[in-house]
Amino acid sequence: MKVVKINTLYITLGQLLKMENLISSGGEAKYFLANNDVYVDGVLDNRRGRKLYADMIIKIANIEYVIKNA
């Protein structure tokens, strides 16, 4: 499980994809989410604006990410 540290109350799913180098620009988020299954706390979610708060678990391509406050 990879830990993603944030300095704000939340980040969006699109920001997470960019931070983890899964996409190179924010514009690619919609395409990425349309072609890949992303689970937020065990629920399939494809909204790039989905707010991710501390202690949420995101699963992308069998890799789990947990959001933590810095």
C-alpha cells in the first residue's frame, strides 16, 4: 500500500492520478478513468473531481493508495 501525503483537507481523484504519475496532465484524467477501474473505499468511481480525504483507500490497477495528512 502506497501512502500519499497531502497538505490540504482533500485532493481530487484527478490530482491523485497526476501526483502518482499515472497521467501527465489533468486533461488525461477523463480518458484514464473511462478505461481503468478505480475503487474509492471499495466502490467503483470514475469521477475525476471526487474528493479524497485522509484515510481513504483508493485502488488503481491492483495497487492501493491511502491518503494521509502531512
